[in-house]
Amino acid sequence: MTASAMAIPAFMLGRLALVPDLSGALWLPDERTLVVADLHLEKGSAYAARGVFLPPYDSAATLAALTAAILRHAPARVIALGDSFHDREAQARISATNLAALRHLQTGREWIWVTGNHDPQIGAAMGGDTAETISLAGVTLRHEPDARETGFEIAGHLHPAGKVRMRGRALRRRCFALSQKRCVMPAMGAYAGGLNLRDAAFRPLLGEGFSAHLLGDARLFRIDPRLLLPD
């Protein structure tokens, strides 16, 4: 692991050490595994097909962020926690250049696509293997957090974001949400957006004793949930 990666402290979820990465990825050093959530590749082209034209660079930007995280940590395994592709047709729309970049990232390592609500099936051309859930060191990794889960869980789907007031101005950033038994990961996708942690969807998942870790430019900021603002 690089010195810059070591600068971010690890958190324990059961027996599993978690090291948040400023890209929004999660490094599991004991498992040599990098976890990413909600890449939403080809969201821009999906909007364009409906007549909403956004700059068509989101997939390239997302893959660049993923590439940088892989270079920092050199994982033996990458797990993508669902909604890696924005819709069922995204895999047909991805450009040859972006597909080649994705396949290059898979070279020499295990790659697992956890299926999500946007991408319940992953075509063979995308490489890697697929699964509905993964279990590592007693922790379940899935796309959508399950409030009925009684064990430890890492999930995505909700795109958590925290809003705080700092130095007289409001700041809203994607974030990791961590409780004693659960980590909800931020979306890595360039166009993925975020759901405010004050939203009711998080209450049954995190309880009162959680912490928010906002992605800053150079480090994570741990925020007391009492300081979080609504949108």
C-alpha cells in the first residue's frame, strides 16, 4: 500500500479492516480487495437517448477514478457493488475505448460484479464474474443495504452525501456512512449524485450512533451526525 493510502485510517467492521479511499472506493487490506459502488457507467448516454444532453464523458471520468484507485492499492480482487452500469442497454452503448480500459483493469486480478437494480445481468463481454452477494471475513457485501441484516454489511445503492456548514458556507460532499454493523458506500460514478444522510431512508440502517466521513480534496472529514444539515 502506498504512503498516501496509509494516511487514511482504517475502521473495523467485525473482523474486517476498512480503509476508505478518497475516490469513494473502499480498500480491504487483509483481503487485498478494492470495493467500489454505483459506477453508473453510461448514464450520460442514457440521458442523451431521452433527449437530455450531458457531456458524454462520465464513463471515461469514472474509469479514470477507478484506475487511479487500483494503481494506489494494487488489489488482487475488485468487487463492484451493483449499478455498475446505468441501465440494461448500457453495456451495448459503452465505447470500444472505454470497454478496452475496463478490460485492461481486470487483467491479472479477480473481478466480481455484484448485480444491482440497474444492472441485474452483466454480459460476458464486460469480463469478470457475477454474484448477488459476497461474504468476506463474516461481512456480507451486497448492492442494496438490507435493514433485516443482523450481521455485518457493506452496501451501496443509496449514494450517501453529507451537508455541513464550514467556515460560513454550506458544503455538500459524497461520504461513507459507518455504523457498528454497516458501511454504506458513496457512489463513484461521475454523474451518480447523492442522497442526503438526513433522508429517512438511512434511519433504519444506521441508527443514532453512526459517523459520516465526507470526501474532501485531500482527506476525509469525520462529521458528527448532529452537525449534518438537510438539503
